[in-house]
Amino acid sequence: MNIIQFIQKSLNISERSITNTLQLLAEDCTVPFIARYRKDKTGNLDETQIEQISKLHKQFEEIIKRKESILKSIEEQNALTPEFRQKIEESFEIQELEDLYLPFKKRKKTKADSAKEKGLELLAKIIMSQRNNDLMFLASKYLNNEVSSEEEALQGARDIMAEWINENMYVRKNLRRLFQRKAVISSKVVKAKKDEEGAQKFSQYFEWEENLSRTPSHRLLAMLRAETEGFVKTDVGIDKEEAIELIENAIIKSNHESAEQISIAIKDSYKRLLEPAISNEVLQEAKEKADKKAIEIFSENLSQLLLAPPLGEKRILAIDPGYRSGCKVVCLDEKGDLLHNETIYPHAPQNESGMAMKKIRSMVNAYHIEAISIGNGTASRETEFFIKKIAFDKPLQVFVVSEAGASVYSASKIAREEFPSYDVTVRGSVSIGRRLADPLAELVKIDPKSIGVGQYQHDVDQTQLKNELDSTVMKCVNSVGVNLNTASKSLLSYVSGIGEKMAENIVNFRTENGPFEDRKQLKKVPRLGEKAFQQAAAFVRIINAKNPLDNSAVHPEAYGIVEKMAKDLGIKTHDLIANKEKISLIQPEKYITEDIGILGIKDILKELEKPGLDPRKAAKIFEFDPNVKSIKDLRSGMILPGIVNNITAFGCFVDVGIKESGLVHISQLKDGFVSDVNEVVKLHQHVQVKVTEVDEVRKRVQLSMII
């Protein structure tokens, strides 16, 4: 099997598309670049399909590497036959390869090894042949200085047979299938830990049992976390009698005396070797599936959060609310630069609301503030009510924004570099203001795991999580594009082909030489070569550039085509941009080149109609119910406005204006069956919910969108 066949086993994609995609990946082209600018080569594959091809390619290479390692190991043991080599070379399943390799694997000395050293292997072979009835007489022939009785000889033979049964590929494969279909995962409370702090959140799993294959990802991860924290013990198993019967049907072929010995060896092999290995294997397999599901949900949530509507370049007053320590206030200009900061104390215990109002009015007027951004943490609602009481000289938009991750940013190296003279409270307020202006530009500075839109992110495979989230951030950044003259180092580092070090070089070059005037100047940045320029150029924007195409998603490699289009129409390039009437006259087929096909030309025409269009919608103000300020104000049956602030596999959480977010279970999203929460709601979506249950003691609120 070659790499193309291996990929086609999993994906229904043409050979040409796979071959060209692999070639582009081998040339160090990034996924966003391939998806956007090499559509004609890939057959219009999207980013997800390209990533799948890349992952399967890596998987194929890992399998090839493992095969080479296995063959080398067996060869060194002088045990590699032509038939066995062929079996390994024809296998492309990791589990099958490991089953083939199992008898040759280096391991600690086993019971079977000891029995073989005592000369009992031939006895085991005779018994396994199932042709002998007088076993005691047969066993007596194998007595020696180390084997003193017939029973000891038979025991040694059974140890050897148990190992052979464990290494039997047919047995392992069928037992594995049985486990995959019928394995039950159960958990029991550790009595000594039952009353400890934190135990109650796992009380559901104190006595729990269900089919492993039907266990939802979030429940499996919760159960495993409960075990990791020591509150429960889990177990994975199947009906023992059914498993033994399956093995016996595969191994025992006669009614001779030897069948009884083989049966004893089977029970021993299952208990001591097969069950622990296979149960661990299927649990690991289930965990990998649960990880994948959790990471997919986290990735989707992160994408929605990063692409949240931006307010744009406005002068913003941002507030990080608080009670005793006061509300930290900052004023930012259109570029997000800090103009002023101070602390006000409108709430208890100080209650200096009059003075605080004067200060806010003064700052709004002095710094020509156009919008106010309030963090949604402690004292958020009170601060919002306080701000709305102020009689400003002009109408102001007031937004409540998520402050998740702001404290992480404020203590980070990035924040210290941006604001070396200010403490963490000021930096946190700046983040709250900037994420209103441009959520994407600000949130890329924060470790995605700290943004608070995932579940069990510390329990899943951390390498996979990081890779997936980094990929998600890169997709979002490149789908929007970045302003080359204002983008931070963090934002630039996610641009296709750039990376962290190159981003730093770009910022340093910009600082030393002033704003970029055209995309070609990127080539003057130290260590930014032709390949990096090819990958990055079309994803950066230059406002008011000499060439208007520099503020569009048209790739520099296609500038000549656009210029020819304009020339053929008898106009200049800048007169063609956004001129729908002229663009409609262009015949795409006339401009196909060796490098850019019909799909690429059509993309160019779309971009010319709306150059540099931000795919994100505009930010909208949201109003919570003014009568609901805490969980004590909630009553069953109330209909409330809310904002979706997290999405999980089992439902979504909605902010209704109190500290505790309410859960809308997947069954309460709409009438009828829902298989995927994201089909019904999106992060930051404005929704109407009905309160169905309030548990003040456990601080839990149940909601429904079926009203």
C-alpha cells in the first residue's frame, strides 16, 4: 500500500488532489495558503481536508518507521522468516503490527520463560496438539532436577500455553472486538475520600456503570478525572464466561485429556495477560476518541470566540469591575494605546458613586471616548447599572465583555513588554478594552487554554490540544487578515509562513524604518525570504498603500493578472477595485495561467468586488434583564435574555447576567433530537431562555430554550 492508497482508505478524495496537496506540504506551504491560493491544484479542498491529508501522511510515516523498527528487532534475534517479513510489510494497522511483534518483544522474565528453561516447551506443544490422553505418563518424562513432579511439569506447560494464547493474533483480534462492543466501564467511590472537599462534584460516579462504547466523551473524561483525583476507582471489563468461551472455541478442538489443561491455561491467560492488556487498550482507545471530541468542541468554541464581532477602531473606556479594591479604569485611543488610567470606588464598602461619576464623565470628555467596555466578572452588573445612570454629553455604547484570560494576559511576558511601567490591574483593564475593539488581535496573546471556552482541557492529550488550537488560531487570523502596520508580534506570529521569530523581526523593522508602504518591503525584513513572502504576503494588509491591491486578499503573484484585466477594460487598476459594473464584464477564462486556474481567477474577481472585507459581523450591544442581579432573583418559569458563553458536548452555558452561568441541556435546545450543539447555537449568540430549576445551595441553574 502506498501513501495515496492509505489516505484514500480514510478520505474520499481524488488521487490528483492528494498528490498535489502532499507536494505543496512538502514544499513547506501552509494550510491557509494552500486552501486559499492553490485551489486549482488541490481540487478546491478546504482547510479541514488539507489538515486531514497532512495528519494521515504523518500517521503513514509513523507506521513505516514502526515497521522498520520491528523488522530490525526480529532480524537481530535471527527469527525473521520471509513469510513473517511479508506479513509485517503488508500490515498498515498499528495494533496488528504490535500483535505480530508481541512474541519477539523484549520484556521481563515471565513464568513461561522459566518453564522453557526447565525444558517444558515440548510438553506444552504436545498438549496444544490435543492428541494425547495419558498426560500424567507424558509429564513424567519431563521430570528433572528442576521439575520434581508431574503436576509441576503440567503447571509449567500451562504457563507456556497461557503465553502462546496471549500471543495468538486471532484470539486477540476477536477478544478486542468483543471488548469494543460489550465492555462496561464502572466506577466506585473510594470510601476514605468520600467526604473530602471536592468529592461531591463527582458524586454521580460513586456508583456508576455503563457500556463504554456508548459513554459520551464528557462523561468518560469526568470519570477519569475523578479517578485521577483519587475519589473513585474505575474498571473496564466484559462477561468473563463469554470471553473464556470465545477463546476456548478458537483454541480447543478435541475432547482429549489435554483439553482440560488447555482450558485451565486459557483461564489463566485471560485473567493474568489478556484481560488487563485488552481492557487497558480499549479504555485508551475510548479516551483518545473522547479527547478528540473534546478538542474538536474546544477548537470550534475558540474559533467562534476569536471571530467574535469587533467594534473597530474606536476610543474606548474600559473598566475591570471590583468592590473593595475598586474599579480599574483605562482610556484607550483608536489603536488601543493607553492614554490614561485610574481607580474609582462606586460600590461598597467605599460607596463613592458621586465622585466616581464625575471622574468617568471627565475622562469621557477629555479623551473623546466613543464606547465603554465592562468586564463580566465580580461587580459587573452593578458597574453596568452605575455607568448607565451617568448623564453623558453624547450617546455612548456600553458593552459587557468576557474577561476570561485577562488576568493571565496581565501577568504574561507579552503584557510586561507592552506595559513595563504598569501593574497587572491596569494591563487587565487594557485587555478588556482591546478585546471589544478587536477580539482576535487581543485574544491571540493569551494561551487558548486560559480563555475559558473548553471543557476538560487539562485532561486531554496536551500535544494534540496545542496543535489543534494553534491551527485554529492560525485559520482565524488568516481568514481575517492583519494590518501589517499595527499588528502586534503575537498576531503576526500566526500569519501564514511567519512564526514567532519572524514576527519579532517584522515589528523591529517597522520600529526602525517606519510603516510599510507596500508588501514588497517585507522582503527587506531580515531572514524573511521568498518562501515566507509567498506564504505571508496576501494575508497582511496595508491601509492606504501605493498599490491598492496591497489592502486586499489578492496575492502579489496575481497582480499582473489584475493589471491586465484593468488594461483590457481601458481603466487603471484602482478604478477596477469595487467597481461591480466593470468586474461583471470580465470573462474569467481569458485570464487563466499555468499557475492560476479558473477557481483562482474567480476568487480574485470576488475579492476585487469587496477588497479586504472583514468576514466578521459588527459588535452589538446586549441588555440583560435589569431585575436579575444574583441567583436569588431567579424563579422557575422566568423568561430571560442571555448570551451563550460556552458550548459542550452535552449542551451550552448561558450568561443571564449573574455570576453563575445556567446550563441548557442538549435536550432543551429545541424540540426534536439534536446530535450536535453547534447546529443550534454559537458562542456569544443572543438567546431567550426559560428558567426551569434553581439550586442556590449548589449554585446551579437549569435553563431551556424550548419556550
